[in-house]
Amino acid sequence: MVQSGIGLAPYASDPAKTRGRLVAPSASPTRSDFQRDRDRIIHSAAFRRLQHKTQVFLHHEGHHYRTRLTHTLEVSQIARSIARALQLNEDLAEAVALAHDLGHTPFGHAGERVLADCMAPWGGFDHNVQALRVVTVLENRYAGHDGLNLTWETLEGILKHNGPLVDRAGNPVGRYEREGIPAGIDAIPAREDLMLWSHAGLEAQAAAIADDIAYNAHDIDDAARAGLLLIEDLVDVPMVGPIATEVLREWPDLERGRQIHEVQRRLITRTIEDVITESEARIARAAPQSADAVRTCGRTLIGFSAAIAGEERAFKAFMFSRVYRSEDVMRPVLTSEAVVARLFDAYLKSGDMPGRWGRGYAMAENDKDKARIVCDFVAGMTDPFALDEHQRLFDDRPEFR
């Protein structure tokens, strides 16, 4: 039989104490509830589609660049490492990490920006809320229910792994103060209120910081592979500079790709260790005695130390100017934005979508409902399928090179 709570800290999420699923499942003698969540996510169609969705560099530009899927797997591995060190529930941390990008569009953040603009008249677009729509509404493979029927804790982690959306009075916080609360949250089916004002459990917080660690490291590797960075360019960059200097001193004649990999490997190790040390100290100060105490403590308990957090912000600023806004990256980004915008507009006018999407559009009672169906369809596309649809609708297949 499955054993729960063994080896877990008191502030960890215990699957035996889950708030449950919307539809009660049959009992499993071999898997905990969080293990079942993880498995349902891995076997979903949305998870498979991540292999053909852009991370930073368009997936067809080279077979060795990260995709949303390979990024997700790296985040999952790092989240488990942090969870294990802090005696959290590794399975829940893994489930949240595996699901955290299921709501992402084709062509990376470019597609997300376009859908946010297109959906502005109808409540906007948010990839975390879209991920919840995927796992609660859009994945329809089970005989007894729509969605994946995940536990409350996994749903909460998907929605709030980056922090609360509102304060206790219901006022938006963080980026939601500028952008507003995304439409559709009220329609998310869950066993209990997802408490938008509270922090997520520590497992979701571990997945969130693992996301930062993963893309900081792998974007260096991909940028170097694309010819946008040399290891010498990193020597004076905060956070990664001392590591690059070490590698050049210890391995001056090593092949360039292996030098960059050594930088990447050491960066992952050191930032994970920093997170563990800092989080242990924060947890000790807050002294939560349950997962619910974590949610109501009023602050994030898993994160970088102040020193590394400052260096990480400076590192991201460097990557933004040197990589993310470089001509080599921006040229295909602008092209992909045009693809997504044209597809959205065409579907909204015609409803020319296959299967249940077209049927749903035909049954929609107003423009808002039609726009949401189009948004769901476009957000779920892979990069190649979006290009195929663009070819079908406009007799044009954009060239990104």
C-alpha cells in the first residue's frame, strides 16, 4: 500500500491530507494522489505538444535547442532536487513543474503577447490560467470527467507558483495590479476555493524557483550554440562571471562547447545550493507547522539569497539586451507574432476550425465565447501546426531564417 507523510517535514504537503479532486477517483494501492497527478500530466496530449513549442529559439532552427518540453523536464529535475533537500513532497513539486507551461502558446512568449493583445477586449490571456483550463476543461480523455481531475494542491500550484494574485481584500497584486485579474479564473472547476490571496505550498514555490534556475542556465547554452555568446562575454556578468572565470582558468584549452557546459553545470549547482540554504533559513524563521501555515505566512519561503537575487536580476538584464533582443532572435519573433495574430483574426471571423473547436464556435452565443474558443485553439497549437494552418488559410508559409 502507498505510504504518505514518511520522511516529510511538517510543513510539506502530505497526499494523505489532500483537499481532494473534483471527482473522487478509485483507490490506488501503488500510487499516492500526487503521483497520480504527475502521471496524468505526463500522459496528457498537452504535455506531448510541448516538444514542438518554442522556448527561446524556434524549435526548427536546430535540433539541440531547448523546447518547452526539454525545459519542463529540466525544471522538474531541479524542483525535485530542492524538494528532496527541504523534505518536501517531491511528487507534488514534480507535478507542478511538469504542468507549469501547459498553457503556453506556440512561438514562446511572442505568441503569448499576441494572444494577450487579441483577447484584451474579452479579459486577456494568462498562461497560468490557460494551464488550468488545459488540465480542468480542455483535456478530454477520461470517461468519467472532463480535464485531468487533479488534486486541489496541484491546481493551486499551477495557478499560484509565482505568488498570490490578490491581497486579502481582493485587490490585485504584482503584475496583476497592472494587467488586472485574468478572465476565466472564476470558471475553473476545483474541489475548494483556490485562495487567490494566499501563497502556494512550498512544493509549488520550489517549482517556481526551479524554472528560474533552469532557464538562466540553459539560455546561456542555447545562446552560445546560436553564436550569440562566447564564454569570455560572461566574465564580467553578475552571478555567472566568477564561474566563467574559474572555467577559463581551470580549462583554458577545452573545446568551447564543453567550457560553456561546465559554466552551465556549475551555475545550476550553485544556485540550487543557494536556494536550499536561503530557504532553510526562511523556513526556520517562519517556523510553519503545516502546509496551510505556509500558505498564510504572508511571504515566499523558497527563493534566492538577497545577494544572488540581485545578481540574477543583473544577469537577466544582460541576457535581455544581448540575447533576447538581438536581431537573430527578434527577426523570427516578429514573424511568429504576425502568424499568431493572423490566425486568431481569421478564426474569429470564420470559425474555420476542425472538430470540437468549430462545433463550439458554431454554438457560441456571443463574441466573447467565440473569442475564448479561438484562444484555446490557438494557444494549444504547436509551432509546426500553426505554420501548417497559416499555409492552409493564407497560402503562405513564413520563412524564419
